Amino acid sequence: MEKVYAFLDNNKDNMVKMLSEWISIPSIVEQSDDAQMPYGKACADMMSKAIEDAKTLGFTLRNNHENQMVTIDLNDEEAKLGVACHLDVVEANPQHWSTDPWKAEVIDNRIYGRGASDNKGAGVAALFALAAIKHAGKKGNIRLYFGSAEEIGSPCFRYYTDHYVKKEDLPPMIVPDADDIAYGEWGMLKAGIKGRFEQTGEKRLISISSGEAFNIIPGTATAVICGVTDDEIAALKQRCNFAATREGDAVTIFVEGTSCHSSQPRLGDNAAIKLLNILTKLPFDGGVDEMLQGLKELYTQSSSYISENVNKDLLTFSLTGLYFENGELSTLHDSRYSYDISGEQIRNEMQKKCSTMQCDVEFMLIKEPHYVDKNSDFVKKLSGIYEAFTNEKSRVIEMRATTYASQTINGVAFGQFEGENIHSHNENISVENLMKTAKLLALAMHEFLKD
């Protein structure tokens, strides 16, 4: 492995440069009717950039599958291992960042920018790891998979397995999107609550805006209300922490929390729920009262709606978007759940609660948990590779987040030394962890080529 590691060490600056270039492409998934740009131009540009960089590194077998998935091979032999990364990213509000999220900056040996750790850093590491294996003249084939829509539930991977290679024909798959060996990934449910309300009273809710995406806990929330006095606002401020400004009869309420990945909501502070706690202390008519109170109960007492016996540590139940405009309510909901809870159970209880709020609920995605035998030869081999590289005992876990591994039969998340602030402001990864990720992936590739 000396030759492999030396190649990576000699290309450290090139890896940082490539990651910086990838960060500059704001590859956020957008709706598109163009079959060649299924997730918008930026995601298509990112796929083209990956192909271009693979060519620069000397790879001749590069395939772009309608900008859904890019595959890169060492040669035309059957692949002994697959490595899957996603090159799409979540939204980034520049107002909350200390740096420009779309212009990478290296500060104190850390690379800042959207996608630095989730998951473009791992993508760059995987590409250079494969280049190192190629440079060392190793025999056999490894295939890289670069997808363009993981953040919205991985339709890009399903497209690939529907049109090109069946799941059962995929090679053993690792996904460098976790810091451990994840034999299990929780299920995921995405939904949205909608309702229409007519207000006639003096106190009226004009608008609410909070949240950026299904998988981000909101870090800020804003509401505009009418018909409240300065004394009422002052009384509210004695009980709740928020900022308020007045323009005529309209009062704007601003609440700040802390954003984070929705699979780990306890790491954040949900601004949308904090806003609900404020608004439910004011009397509105037209069913708005009941709607706000119902939402507050749903997201502060969620475990009781699913089952009295559910372990709270096995379920997340997150309000990730809250919007109200012209009398119309809409929300974003994200749940992650372990093996002893079903998506159908969550669905039924959400429908029951929403019916009491004069609201409907639409379910966009219900994906059951993904598990691989943690005592399988595949997982044991990865554990040995991890321990040989780190000189530490490997952790074989189930994780709340969902990766491309869940789109396979036997895939596991493995091989990334993660950065900080994933799905939040100031996302970053250290140069050291970028290099460690590349070397661990290269070692895994080398070991699977031995078989």
C-alpha cells in the first residue's frame, strides 16, 4: 500500500482543489421536465464535472446515465466492489454562514462549503482512491457510482437499477456517508400537511415561513400577525424568546433556533416548533387556533400518537417546514424509524391527528428500514479493514440517516471520516479527514481486489 498512499499524499493539494471546484457547483435538486437534466442544470453540471475530472485522472470507462448516475470503472471486468457517493447537496442560506457556502475556503486546515462533508468530500476521496489503485497497477475492477438526487430519497439510484443493473446484480457496495460501519439504516417517511382557513376575527395570522428542506431541522422561523397590541407582544416576550417589529397593524415575529440534519433532531433546536409555542398563546379564529395547537401537540407529543410502548430513541418525528400564506397551510415532515415501527403505523396516526385539525396529509415517501446481517463475511471483512487502518475497534451500528446503501440488497455505509455541521451552516471537513477517507477507501479497494 505504500505506493497507493504515496500517490494520495502527493495529490493532497489536487484533492482540495477538486473539492473546492465541486463545492462551487450548487447542485441542489430542482424539478425538471428535461430527461437529460432530470434534477436541474446544476445537478447535470455536477455530473459532467465528475466525468471530466475522471477523464483528467486517466479513466477511460466513464458512463453518464442520463445525469441520474455516473459510473467510473478501472476496466471492463466484473466489479469486485462498488463505492457509491452522492453529489447533490441541500440548500444553504448564505445569511447564516460565516463563509460563502458556494465558494470553498480553507481555514485552519478545514475546507468550508456546502457539500464539503455531505457528500462531495467523500466523492473526491473515492475518485482519488481509485486513481491511486490504478496508478499502483492493481488487477481487477472497482466501480464508482456518483448519484445526483440522494437528498430527496435517491430516485437516481432507483432509476439506475430499473434501467441498467438490477439490485441483485450490483457488486458488494460500500457508501462513504457515515463514520462507522452501518449494517442497518432506519426507515424514512416524508409527508406534508395541508389545510385552508378563513379568518374573520381581529387577530389574524397573515403568514409563516420556516424551513428549507425535508431533511433539515429549521434554524429560523418568521410569522406575521395582525390585531395584536404592543402590550400583548410585551407579555408574550416575558414567556418566550423572540424578536418582533411592527409596521402599522402588522407585527413580524422572528425566532431563531439551530439547524441540523433531521435524522438527529436533538442536535438542533427547531425554530418552527418554538414559533408554534408562541402563536398558540394568541387567540385566532377560523380554525387557525385548532390547527396551531394540533401541530404543536403533534410535534411535542409525537411518541404518544404512534404507540405508548414505543421507545423514543427508535423514532424521530420532525417538523422540517412550516408555511402559511393567504389562508393556506403547508408543512414538511420527516420521520426516521427503527425495525419495530412501521411506516404504515406512522401514516395512520398522522392521518388520525390531522383529521381533527381540518387538515389533510400527503405522503411523498415511505421507505422501510434496511438491514444487512452484521455477522456476514462482508461486514466482518469491512470491520477488519477499518481496524487495520485505524488501530481502533470498529463500531458496527444501525444509523438513523439513510444512504445509498438502502437502495441495495447488501450495501453498508462505511468509509468516511465525517466533517462538521452536516445540513447546517458552516459545513466543513478537515483536510486530514479528507485524506484519511481516501486512504481507507483505497485500502478497502485493495483488499477486495485480492479476492
